[in-house]
Amino acid sequence: MTLAPETTDLKVELQLDNDWFAVCELNQLVPGRGVAALLPDGRQAALFRDRNGELYAIDNRDPFGGAAVLSRGLTGTHRGRPFVASPLLKQRFDLLSGQCLDDESVRIATYEVRAA
């Protein structure tokens, strides 16, 4: 979802079990930096907003190191696809699909995200 820069009073929501869960205010997401959110079931999601206003949400747990740190990773693009690189061992995860770009056998969860 791409947003106009002036839409700052919106809430960022994730779709969980066919319902929308409010996570934070849109203006709390700084382009290029991640935010961790605790979900009702105890899992964590990592939320990102790119410089074009596009929103992404993935599982915050690094499957290689086991720590909930992906929200602190570096963002970038690879072949036009947005990714986050884990701050632990630097594996890159596609923000759209959750696919690990460095090990095709690994994929993390992604979430439907919107600003409303």
C-alpha cells in the first residue's frame, strides 16, 4: 500500500485471523527504519515504511539466529524487490514474500498491512 506523505493521522493495522489489529500510528514509522510490534498471540511483527510510503510487515524473528531482531535490520532492494537484512548474520528477507534471498529453503511470515 502506497500512501501520500500528508496522511500522518492514520493507524497502521495488520490483518490477523480475518480482523484488523491496530499496531501504531503511521507517523511513528520512519522511512527506511523498522518498528517491532507485539501481537496478541505473543509473536512479534516487524513493520517497515519505505521512502515511497509503501508499508510492509513480516515476522520479527530471525529464523537463523532465533532472536526477534529483523525490525532492526537494514533495508534495501535487490532486483527491484524490497528486503531487510538481519542485523545478526545479514541474511536478506524479501519484504513482500518473506523469502530468504540467501537461502531459498527459508521463508518467514508476512502480514497484510494497511493504514486506515
